Amino acid sequence: MKIVAFGASNSSRSINKSFAVYTASLFYGAEVTVLDLNDFELPIYSFDREKDTGIPDKAVSFYEQLRSADLLIISMAEHNGSYTTAFKNIFDWVSRYNSKCFENKKLFLLSTSPGQRGGKGVMEAALVRFPNHGAEITEYFSLPKYGENFNIEEGIVHPDLKEEFFSKVNTIKLLYGLDKE
């Protein structure tokens, strides 16, 4: 099984990237590729630019990474209640290359933030939008108050949130037969 994981942010200290990497590490035996949006920096999408220069190679490369996965783990960072500019831009380019850019892949959709809502605004946007682009959202989870509820050594520390999260992880493991480790 191949997992492609990333945080939908270009921050060098992205808590969403950390959360996605942590989550992917729980799928023992899977081949995991972690993407960094900084490796796919693109000019701002515009119809005119696409018409003049076509789809950039980095957008195609990002799409190919998505396409190669059996499971996508994406942790959505939130800016002003929606996608980060970095993610929205690459999503715009990739969805122009193939409108069904998620290729009917199963997706474990995450979000986290320092605040109480845990990125629920961007989660709601992605839950509505991503299926239109071929995503099969198998599970989703928002982690509020990242600094209080998560640390790198232990993962999720809040007992109720930890139980809810691992229930979702285990559902996906069962789906892929990874529940036997």
C-alpha cells in the first residue's frame, strides 16, 4: 500500500504537515511519501497564463504523486476560514490538468490549528469540494488546540480526541488489511 501525505501549507513549521506525517506513520508496513508544497511552488494560476504557457511541470508532477497513492492523507491548514494560498494555487493548476485530480483515491482528510475549531472552516470547504474532483473521503478528523492536544512524542494527548482519532485510523487500517500488525 502506498500513502502520499502532506500538510496543505507552505510554512516551514507547519503543524498540519507534522500532523499528516504523524498520521501516516501509524500505517505500519505502508510505503509513505511525504510531500512538501514548497517543492511545487508555482506561478499564480490564471486562465491567461495557462493559455500562454500551458500547465507547469511542477503541477503535473504533483498530480502524478497524487495519482500514485492508494491512500492520500491531507491535513488542511486554514487561512481566514479557507485553503491556504499555496494549496489553493496548486489545487487550481492540478485540477486544470485533470478536473478529477484525486483520481477516485481514498482520502483521510485532517485539519488542525492552534484555535478551538481546529480548522473546521477549511475542513467543511474540502468536504464539499474534494468529492467533485474525484476524492473518496473515507474518514476526516479536526484536531483543535494543536499546542495543547498534540506533541510529537505522544501524538494526540487529549483522551477523547485520541479515542476518536484512532477509531478513524483503525477504520482505514481495516479497509486496507493493515490491522494485523
